[in-house]
Amino acid sequence: MVLVASGCVRAGQGILLADGIMSYRPLVTVHLWSGLRSLAGGREAIQVRAATVGQMLDALVAEIPALEEPIEAGVSVSIDGKIYAQGLTQPVTEDNEIYLLQRIKGG
């Protein structure tokens, strides 16, 4: 087991919280738009453990710190063809087709 945060221990496919409750985080695949691939060593997709869009974005930055600036500047997320510009609590699963996109602004 590896310590990941104060009071939390990573265990298998989830996070074991200090109170003994297991928080499941599936392994999701996130496809990057072409402008981000150079920051990710040329990778088109990255796998991270996350149960929500917010956890996914945090995990991407933890995995590849160079993604922090563009993510903080604002991104949109496509989950199974539906685009989310907000909604950090939107659930994600290993079965979803997920794309990180430049922020799509309405007008």
C-alpha cells in the first residue's frame, strides 16, 4: 500500500479512507486534444483513477504536472459524446469514452 494523502491509503482500485470506508475509483482513459499531447510526452491518451470529472482532472495533473496550466485555464470534457464545460461532480466510469477538449464557450 502507498500513502496518497493524510488519512488515506491507496488499496487496489480504490482509496481506503481513514475511517475504513473504501472509495472506489475506476481506471478511466482520457483522450487529449492534439495541443496537449506534447505536454504529455506525445501520448494521445492517459489512464487515471477517478470517479468524477473533478477527480479525473486532479489525477491528470498529478500524473502529468505540465497539464496543470491548460486545465486551470479551463477545459471542456466530452463523455460519450456529451460535452461538459462545468460539472466537476459528473461521474465517470471505465466504460466511458472521455475526451479532454479546449474549453467550448457559448455566445
